[in-house]
Amino acid sequence: MRFHILPILTFLVVTLVAANASLPPQLYWKSMLPTTPMPKAITSLLHSDWAEKATSVDVGNGGVNVGVERGYQGGGTDVNVGNGDGGVNVNRGQKGKPVHVGVGQYSPFDYVYAASETQLHDDPNVALFFLEKDLHSGKKLNLHFTKTSNSATFLPRQVADSIPFSSKKVDDVFTKFSIKPDSNEGQTVKNTINECEGPSIRGEEKGCVTSLESMVDFSTSKLGNNVEAVSTEVNKESELQQYTIAKGVKKLGENKAVVCHKQSYPYAVFYCHKSDTTKAYSVPLEGADGSRVKAIAVCHTDTSQWNPKHLAFLVLKVRPGAVPVCHFLPEDHVVFVPK
């Protein structure tokens, strides 16, 4: 789902004004995780001026223009308010093909929910699920790696915390971002908030983070500061195709992890959850078209509390709790594991 009209000018201006009052997100990361490099999934979501890219800000004639000369990877943002007429125009550029976010359905990485019929047949994430016994070199899998949400960047924590993120105040969210409640964008916003407020399964600790600083706090509160952060890296866009697992499959950390899944929302929001029955792997893949993927896979050793009609069970034709269930992570998701 792409949010076409995002009047976030006020938040950008506040960000510029407050820049000297708090640490930029990447410096907060370094202060809390000094030995942990940022994965690509994170660096691509930092606002361009935080990432030390060229940014111009002009104020005049009753208008403000924030122009990003070189956008973050995957797209750029232009925000214009001009000539005092009150109009707002937001254009978000994005390379590659539109991402898939089905309206009225929940993330396949939230294990409380049953799969919808549409999700079972149309969601490219179907191809990401597999069994742990198949995680070995030489195994061939049909996969389609996508970015599962829009290219919205992080807001600074003080800005994100000032915006309501609650089902009780969803009308305020619609107003702030000029979203019609009955539109596809409106339904997507409600779905994201509902997932974040929904119940967790037994043995899982969950929470949604609305800033990079909050993600760092969540992961360090569960795993400590000596962690590794990783994400899937795809060297080129491709359609559904056959991949072969190459030599070099590597287990990451212990049998616990914090996994953060990017949601579709007007700004970067991640659904993060921690489990002590989760294993993470680094998996090199070679595509039939010659492409290479440094994939991150997560295997869940206890699925007994998942919804019996979850997408993974329907695709793999297994029962809850019967065998470990694994899935590769899309490019814009992040895993934290103890070093």
C-alpha cells in the first residue's frame, strides 16, 4: 500500500528545529549498540539528512520546500507547501515494482491470525515459508523476495511519540495524514494498529515501535547490548523463481531472537517480537537468473500456540506444534540476536 498524500511537513520542520536538542537516530544506535553495525534494512529508512545526504530547505513567500536531492535507497521524498495557498503536495519516489500489501488482511508474520483466502492465493510471502529439514545446501526452493510495505522513513522519537498511535485515536491519525477512513489507506492504518494492540501468543513478548530509538530500546531490553542485527540483502529485483541454497548456511546467536517486521504505515513502524524458541540463520541463495541473495531465515521450534489456520500451516500442510516452521525475511525486516 502506497500512501500518496502524506502531509508530514510539520513533522519535518519540527525535526529540523529539534535536531540540536537530541541525538539523531543513528547516533542513538551507536551509543546503545557501539559494536553493532546497522543492517541495510535500517540504513535505507533513515531520513536523508541523518544519513548525511544532500538536503535543501527553503522558506519564503509563505511556503516551505524540503527537497531531498538524493533520496534514501528505494525512493525519495519531496514535500512542498507554496505561495501561502495552504496546499500540500507529497511525492514519494520508489524504485522497482509496487509492493504487496493486501487490504483487509493481517501480516503473515503475526501468528495469532488465520490466513484469508486472498492471502493464500495472492500474497508473495506464501513462498517464504519452508520446513527446517530443508535448510541445507543444494536444496531448491521457489521464492519471491519483496519489500512488504511502503518506503516510509523513520521519524525521530520525539516526533513519533507526539503522533497518536492507538485504535482509540485513529481518527486523529486520519486527520493528521489526510487519510479517508473508508479508503484502502485507512483500512491499512487500522489493520496495523489492530495488530499492534492485539494479543500475543504464549511465550512471546511483542510490541510495535514507531521510531528507530524505540526499536533499539525494545531489542536491548530483551537481549542486552551485545547483539548482532541482520537483514536480507537482495542484489537485484526478480520475479518468483527457483533459488538454490549455497554452501555457507550459518546459525546466528542462541535460540532466541528479536524479530522486527516492517508494517505499512505513513511513517516507519515495526512489529517486534521476542521468543526463546526462535532460531535465526544466514542463508546464501543463488537464483536461476544468476541473482544472489544474502537471506535471513527464522525458524520457530514451537508453533503449538499459533492459529491452526495460519498461512504457514496451510502452505506447508503441517499441524501446529508438529515440526519447526521456518520463513525467510523480506528485505525490510530486521533480526537481533545475541553475539
